[in-house]
Amino acid sequence: MPLLTAMSSRGQIVLPKKIRTKLNLTEGTQFIVLSDADNILLKPVKIPRLSEFYGLLNKAREWASAVGMTEEDITEAVKAVRSEKK
């Protein structure tokens, strides 16, 4: 259900309470702001829990092991990317 809000003279927009409650948004929540020709998208930035980070790290290690990637391969890839930026 669309909800209506307005921008203040200082460029501030109030998110309707219904949306803040539904998405568990609290004071200080940061957003990524994306736009195209006619649309604006606010995406809340959620800091992942440490357990989520370790889960992603473990998946990355499993993938690297499955494709035969070694720590030396990663070191070489980082060096290659860094040298391309110079």
C-alpha cells in the first residue's frame, strides 16, 4: 500500500511509522540512496552480525577449495589488481 510523505525545506523526508516499524528502522539507521531518471530508492544499510560474516567466509573458503585455489593464488590476484590501478 503506497504511503505519502513530503520533503521539508531542508531536504528531509520522514518515513511513515508503518514502514519504520515493519522494517525495524531506528534512529541513526543509515541508507544507501540510489536514483535513476524518475525513481529514488532508499536501502537500509544493515551491519551483518559476526556469525553471518564467518558464514560467508566459510562459504568462500569452501568454494576456493573446490576450485583448487590456494592462498598463493589469492596473493597473486591481489598483486595483479593493485598493479592495474597504478
